[in-house]
Amino acid sequence: MKKITLILITLLFISALPAQAAIEKKERLWQDETVYSIMIDRFNNGDINNDIDANAKDPNVYNGGDFQGIIDKLDYIHDMGFTAIRLTPIFDNAKNGYHGYWVNDFYKTDEHFGSIKTFQKLVKEAHKRKIKVLIDFVTNNTAVSHPWVKDSSKQDWFHQKQEISDRNNQQSLENGWVNGLPDLNQDNPEVEKYLIDAAKWWIKKTDVDGYSLPEVNHVPLSFWTDFSNEVKKEKKDFFLLGVMSENTNIDMNQYHSVGIDSLFDYSQSEKLRKAFATTNQPFSPLTPAFESSQKKSGLMANFLDNEYTVRFTNDIVDERQFPGSRWKTALTYLYTTPGIPFFYYGTEIALIGGEVPDNRRQMNFRTEKELIDYITKLAEQRKQLASLTRGTMEMLYDKGGMVVYKRVYKGETSIIAINNSTKSQKVILTEDQLAGGKELRGLLAGDLVRSRDHQYILIVDRDVSEIYVLTEKSGIKISLIVSLIIVYILVGIFLFFIIKRRKNKKIV
């Protein structure tokens, strides 16, 4: 009887959901993910036993963060709604290589981060929480101290020592040394084989779900063709993210054509930062990139900052704005437009930071409940509404810092309204833009807008955003009333038998 009652109560709640509620996502696609990017050394110190030469007060050396520290915070990450994590390189590094980019050994974990066994545990624990794991895989260079550098038999494994002279010249990018680091010659078959074999080994050994590829545009396209073909044979839906150099003018389509699934676009990031660091900015410069993204299955990597850039909070403070409000507005846009949101650790506490290494400050887990709660709400909507991750995007209104756009997927329609201006805004949507006779139900602030005369009138306060789902007009639902009656009857019967049983026991 208890089970029947519980089942009917569950059906009752389901029947109370809006018509055209969330379309079930039968299989997770990469555009459904929301990624939390972590610099391992700066996130959380979970094991003090590996704090070799660590100094938490010096931003240029190891500070103590490690694999165990990430394991300890997986629930924290999961509870904010993130479905994937991206980690800086895990490989053994040269002295002070806290960031992971000075690789000394491609087959060992860095001793400051923990053993390969602990990393395997990290991946396993992440997968238990349905969190995917990406790691940076360095292919462009090694550390100066790498044994190959002094090995006379491997001199042709590197390009001749020379700095990059022209960042708009592809040959210079591919052959030049970045910051004095020995530049690998991927045209050498032995180098290509070694890097691909190592990449495949880590997939087999740890079950990671993808690689992010630093300085992807410093490596020949021919290498990426072979690399992507080989590593994707090791695991279904294995993901490759290209991390471009800043301010590059290279055509990104060519990287998609050789198997790179998604790319960081710094030029788009700069436009996002300009639009959201302060108020009353136009959104029009952002639109072309998202239109282009839709043609690539929504796999653009959207971000406001990362381990290479100044923190976005700095931009906000420079504009004398309140970080919480600006971050909420910016993240609403990031979470509801085509592509995959990449969220840099510390954003949830509006962490500040200038140029490298200041932008890589240690994470502080002090409570910033309001912003964290908002991020969690956004993530919930991304999970529930397929239109936010897979739908088409159409701009409906863009004026003076107020923007309204539509996402549509398999009959599900979401309307996103963002007021990034200094005053309340009124926007009228016509039947040409949105089917009349229905209503818009707000999922962030609980706003409700009914169609009147085939129009929807949105009134949005400053610094407020809303995600609406288009539904049939609410009213008295017969199915809801019937469900309630059945539940009450069954509960009554259940209580009757309980009372009768107790009376019988007393008589005995």
C-alpha cells in the first residue's frame, strides 16, 4: 500500500509540471556539458605529504594543490551542477613547473600532485558522480631539462632554437620556441608516434574522457589529423579541445576538419568581456560567432577567462561595477547560448587576479552563497532544457544593454531575457516572433507572462535575467484533480487499515 501511494504521489507531481516540459536527453552530448576548469596546484591541498618545496606564499612555485584535493571537492563541484572538469597537465614537470607545461616525462604524474593511482581514483570518483574528466595534453614543447634535449640522437626531435618572429605566420608559429621552451618537431615520425602512443596510454590507463590541447595552432594540421584519428579509437566520444594562442587570426574551421571537436576563441572571449564588464553595452558583436557555432553542432568553447588571461573580475572592478551582478548576467548568457561553457575555478567567489601568475591565485572556499546558488540554478536549467544546449538561436531584441533571444529544440521553446542596462526594460514580443495564446514561465525568478492580444510583454528589472519556457496557459487540470482525489482516497484507506490493526492488537 505504501509503494502504491508513493507512486501516485510521484505521478501527481509529474502531472503538475508545465506542458512541453523538458525534453528527455536520451544520451549526453558534449554540448550538454558544463565544464569547471582547474589549475591543479592552486585548487585544494588534500595531501601535505607531497608538498615538496611548496611555498603557498610564492605564486611562481608549487603551492600545494593536488589530485587528492580535487577528489575532496568533487561533491562541491557536482553540487554546483558541473558535469565535467578540465585539469592543467598532470605530467612530471621541471622545477617550479606548478602549471604543468614544463614536461619532463610524458609517462609519469608530477610528484607534487600525487601518484598515478591517486589520479585513477580521481577519474573513478568523478565518473561515479557522472562528471567527465579532461586533461591538458602538451604536444608543442618539453621542459629545457627534458632528457631528450641533451640526447645527441634526438636533436632532430626539436626545431632549431629560435623565438617566434611573426605570430601571423603559421610556419613561424609551428617552428618557433615559446618562452624559451624546446619546440617539438611533429613532422618527425618518431616524435609523432611517441606523442600519440603516450596519449593513447593515458586513456587506457586512466579512462579520461578528453584532452585539451595547449597551443594547438603551434602544431601542424597533419599531426592533428593522425592524433585525432588514433586517440579517438581508444574511447567512444573522446573529446579534443584546442586551446589557441591569444589573438590569433587563423581560420578555426580547418582545425574542426582534422578532428578537433571544439576550440577556445580568444577574440570572442574579449567581446564577451567587453559586453558584460559594465552596463548598457550592445550584444550585436557577439551574435555572429554563435550563428557560426550552430553550424558546428554547438561545440564552440565559451569562456570569459582562463589560466592565460586576466581574471574577468578585474575588468568588472576596473569599470567600478559590482562583481556579483556582472558575473550573474555574464554567466546567464554563457550558459544559455550555443556552445560549451568553460568556467574557471574561483569564478564562484568572483576571484580577482591580474596577469600570470596573479590570475592563478589559490582557491578560497569561503561561502559566496548568492552567486553559487545562482550558478546552480543556471546549471539546473541547462540540464532540464534541451533547447538551451541543442536548440537553434534567434535574436529577438537587442538594444541598449537589453537582449532577448529564442532557443528552439524539438518543439521546446526557451526565451532568455537579459537586462544588462541601468534601468528596467520593457520588451514586446509579437506573434511573428513567438506563437500566441500561450504563456512564458520564468525559471530563475518565477516570472509569468501570458499572451495578450497575441503579444507577450516582458518587464525586466535592471541587473536581472530570466529564462522562460513557452507552455500552454495554466488553468484547472482535470488530471491533477483526479490524481489528488485518488491519492487522498488511498491515504485514507491506508490509515484505516493501520488504525484497525492497532485496535485488533489491543483486543488480543
